[in-house]
Amino acid sequence: MAEKADLHRRPQRVTIKEILRTAVDLEKKTMALYMRFARVFQPQEELRKFWFTMARHEANHLGALALVEGAIDGEPDLAENTKVWFDPSTVIRLRSLLSVYGREVGKGISVERAFEMALDLEGSELEDVVVELLQVVKEQMLRDQAVKLLIHDLSDLSYMVEKFTTNEALLTRADELVDRRVHTFSVPHPAKEHPPLS
């Protein structure tokens, strides 16, 4: 498949059309994994609700990406010429993690292990790509909502790690991820202050 061949290039700017399908596929897989977590921890109501909320927010990202797809459907120039920064290694790593984690969940996982998996997934650059794709629909409110949900998810994840585990290293990872995301989305990236390269 042509898309898979593209993923072996070094970090680059790619067209929205090239990355959109990949982003949708990974968001769906992440949502499905969180739904599996919700079923695994169903006897613990607070954990079940937390993982269901994480899955629901992934579904919100899918809806936002559907808006991006709708925005470019009638504008071929936009689809072909608007570019976003993308590191193919992010996709390769995420696909591998999701595949491995899916098999691991089937064998049974601890609460701590589920949090560790979530931090691995949420720490990837996929969310950065999704937020950048939302620029296409020219609705600042939509982008702001996506960022708000992302930061909220990570803050909740940090809280749950602290509440349900005694793993200080895991909690530190969660807190550092929250801080990194807040910084990423509150400080303008120099490369994004200029029009996309054609």
C-alpha cells in the first residue's frame, strides 16, 4: 500500500490528504483499546468510567477529523497543497504499540499497566498532528476544544495514577506529560508562524 511506503521517510511536511486517513485509523485503534480497558475494569466503577471517558474523547477527535475531511472534500487545492509537520516514525511506533497492547490486554493486565500503556500512547505526537489538522476547518473554537480535552484527559490520567497506584515514577511521567502538552499548545511554534511550504 502506498501509504505504508510513505511512512519510512524521515520527518517531513506532508499534505493533509496523506496523513488524514492514517490519523483516523490510529484514533480508532486507540479508542478501541480504551474501551477494552473499560471492560477489563468494569467491576471498579471509577476506573470503568475513566476509561470510557478516555474512549469517548478519542471518538470526539474522530468527529473533528471527519470535519477536516469534509472541509477538504470540496477544495482539492487545499487537500493537495496544505501541509503539516509529520514524523513517520510516530505512526510506526504507535501501530506497533497498539498491536502489542491489544494482545497483552487479552491476557489480563493490572491497573498500573493500563496507565503505563495510556501514557505511552498519549505521549506520542499523534495528538499534535490532530490539533494541527484542525486548523483546516478555520474554527478556532474547535481547535481550542480539542486542546482543552487533551489537557483535561492527561490531568485526569495523572490524578488516577496517583489515586490507584503507588508508582512515583509513573506519576512523574504523567505530570511531565501534562506540563509538556500545556507548553506545546500555549507557546506558538516558530515553524507554524509562516504559511505551509508548498
